[in-house]
Amino acid sequence: LLGGWRGVVWAEVLQGSLLLGAIIVAAVVLVGAEGGVVSVIQRAGQTTPQKILMTDSMSELMRSYFLYALVFAFGGSMYPQIIQSVYAAKKERDLRRSVGMMDAKDVIIMLCVVAIGMVGVVSFPSLGDIRSDQILGLLLGRQTDQIYWVVVLVFIGAAAAIMSTAAGVLLTLSSMVTHDLYRHFLRPSATEEQLAWASRVGTVVLIVGVTLASLQPIATLWKLTIIKFELLMQLYVPMILGLYWPRFSTNGAFVGVISGTLVVLGMTVVGRESLWLFGPGLLGFLANATASIAVSFVSKQSAMERKR
């Protein structure tokens, strides 16, 4: 509530560094305790061979790898809190350097996560979907007596990661609620003090709502992550068209985002994971782009939009 954006950025630097160190240590220790990488892969192949074998179906390969890569690329580039961090960079050189470090960090973290997951397949092969989200805690719980300091480090790193992401997301969401909704529709003449209080109240409401929702998980973290990226990628269409197509209109952006969002939510609710090769996110993306372009062609731009 009090630290502001600078406080969030410095906290993320420290917490992110702690997380990176913790996940590397956890992967090395857990894989080593099971006899090394080769031993883990061989045992995983005997327990659940589908975890390590490449699919022989071209459509499954497209859905599982290539099209997911598009969803994560488009959705990941639309993270509101990351975009806000981008705008906070003082110099373009700093921005380029941080993006380069972020790419390297993602490769390292993903390798560690996959390695820990393979150890989980070997150690707890019969976990259900929801319980599989607890695999890191279950694996570390078995090692507490031997590597107590590693367990403490990893859990501190996990807590730091949660706090870092939550701080950035909450600050960004409360800013959106305050400036895009409260000031725009409710109190256009609000003072800075009133906006600050609206932001604080919005932050508390968001924290309480998300906490209550998390008490009864409805899907695995992986499934929720996919849904998140499928929804976020719907913001990519209005950003690109808004930057490079002079004819693009506010009405087109609004109808397009609503169309894409409804497609994603509709397929998710009915349990439809794909239509031919395309998952909900990409179908929503196509519906979004089609609706945005069509409405922009048939609707008139306002004088302000034409001027811009």
C-alpha cells in the first residue's frame, strides 16, 4: 500500500533473485538424490512412458507444442504488470538488457521445473491432477532431515515469488480499476487523495476475493495458467491494430475483445479443449481479429479517433 512502484520493483529484484537461486538448488538436490538425470529419465520411462516419448500424431504435436508456443508468446507479452515495468525503464539500453536477462532466466527456470517434475513422476506416480500441484512440497518433505537448509531456502524462494508476482499484479490491477473505471466513469474530477484511497480499497477487495477463490481450486495450476494466457492473448489484437491501422476504432476493439473472451470462456465452461488443431485461445484470437476488423470497417470513427 505504501511502497509504490519503486518499492515493488526493488522487492521484485530481491525476491526474483532468491527464487532463481532456490529453484536451481532444488532441482540439483532432488535430481541428485534420485541418482542423477539419466537415472530419473530411465525410471520415468518405465513408470509413465508417455511423459518422455514424443507423440507420433502430427495434430497432437501441433496442439501440444507449436500452437501452445503461440498462445504463451502472445499471452505472455500482454502481462499488464510486465508492460508497466517496461514503461518504468529509464533508458532503452536498460530495457534491452533486462529483456535479454529475462530470456536466459526463463530457459534456466523451465529446465529446473521439468527436472523437478520428472523426479515427481518417479517418486509419486499416482498423484491426482489437483494434488500434483503440491509435488515440490511433497518431494522436499521427504528430504527435510537430510537437507533442511535447502528446504527452508526453497520455501522462502516460493514465498518470495508469490509476493513478487502478487505485488506487481495487485498494483497494476488497482491502478486499472482506479484510473480506467473509478475516475473515468464514477468521479472524473477526483483528487489525487481520493484516487489513492480508491486504489487502496480496490487492492484490499482484490486480495480478499482472490484468497477466497483459491480456497477451493477448480483446476490444476497448469490448466489455470493456460486459461490465463488464452485470455491475455486477446489483448494482442487491439494493441497491434491500434498501433498500425489508422482505421481501427474503439468500437472495433471493444467488440473484438468481448468476442474473443466469450469464445475462450465458452469452450472452457463446456470442457472443449480444441476444435481441430485450434484451442480456445487461438479460436478466440481469430474471432477477436475478425470482429475487430469487421466492426472497424462498418462503424464510423469519432472526430477524436480520426485526429489521433
